[in-house]
Amino acid sequence: MNLSPETKRALSRQYKEAVRPAGVFAVRHVPSGRVYVAGSLDVEGAMNRARFELNMGSHRCKPLGQDWNAHGAAQFSFEVVDRVKERKDPGFDRKAELEKLLALWQEELQCFGAQGYNTP
């Protein structure tokens, strides 16, 4: 597939300007039920980054990384638990909405303490 340089630039610009779905995701250790909950303005990208960091042994959550190394990737599941509902309102603050959603899901999934990997 040969694309002209102008078409390539236009497609690249379109990709960079596209708004990625913001949301909250969870990484679960299936046998124990422990969960790590995080949010991002690019939720799919953040899940991919978390998976990559765990595979490379460089995830910021050390207990999660230790369990990943001890039990293997097959014992974990990744899921998007909620997405920010986008609005056309000029005063809409995606980041603030994401922070509220993240706090709600962290409480709901009890990701702090013995049942979770998050630290307060």
C-alpha cells in the first residue's frame, strides 16, 4: 500500500489529534482476588503500559510486580471497569471527571490494604 507523503502526514495528524477514551482499569490476581486499580486519560494505552512494565519487572507497584513474577501472567486479568462519559460542554474537565471516577472505583473494588495492591 503506497500512500503519498501528504496522505501519511494527514493520517498521522488525525491519529495524534484523536481523543483517546479516558477511564479506570483493574489488574486482578485471579487466585487471591487482590486488585490494582488505576485510571488514565488514555485507558487502553495505560493498560498496555502496565502489562509491559509488569513483563519487564519495572511496574511502580512492587507488590503487584512481585506476585506477577511469582505466579506468572496467566494468573492475572486486565479489564476496563469504567470510561469517562465525554461531553461537549466547554467547561467539561476530563481530568477532574477521571479523578472522581477513579476514587469511586478504588473504594468500590477495595484496592487498598490486604485486598488490594494500591497504597493510600
